[in-house]
Amino acid sequence: MTTNEFCEEVIIAGFGGQGIILAGRLLAQTAMKRGLEVTYMPSYGAEVRGGTANCMVVIADSPIASPLVSRPDCLIAMNKASLNKFAPRLKAGGLLVFNSSLIDEEPRL
């Protein structure tokens, strides 16, 4: 948890090969180029494709205490397993973006 005036915590999750790690890195680099403080923490399995992949990105206007995201402001879930794992952690009023071609039911928050 940070005490920044502006702080957005994002989790991007799916499986290997969907560009999860790249999307997180691009988000982090874009925020850095705008002069913001950023942490970027990718996590992925040993598989090249098909294994789990997620990344946590924290963007703030002052130094960030921890790169861990426990209650994201935004969740991008690219498969059902990721939605089931991370959606319960989404902050009330948070933004949920999900891949409707792989997630066949409306998420319950």
C-alpha cells in the first residue's frame, strides 16, 4: 500500500503467448516516459506458451513502497483462470477488462 496522491495498481494476467508480459512492460515504460514512478513485476511459468503469466504494475507520482499489488484498481484478464484468480481482489469500483472470446460468462464481482 502506498500513500501517494496518484497511485494506480494494475494486474494483467493470462497465459503465455498472449503478450501479458509485453503489455505490462509497455504500460510501465509509457508511465516512466511521462515522468511517473513505476514498479513492474512479471511472473510466468517455465512453459514458453500456455503456462500462466501475469504482471503487476504500480504507477504513482511519488516513490512506491512495494511492487506487490493486493487490491488492483484495474484488472486485465485474458483467460477464465486469471479472471477467477484475480477478480475477487479488484477494488470496489475498479476497472475490469476481460477477453470475451475466452471467457464465456459475465464476471461476477
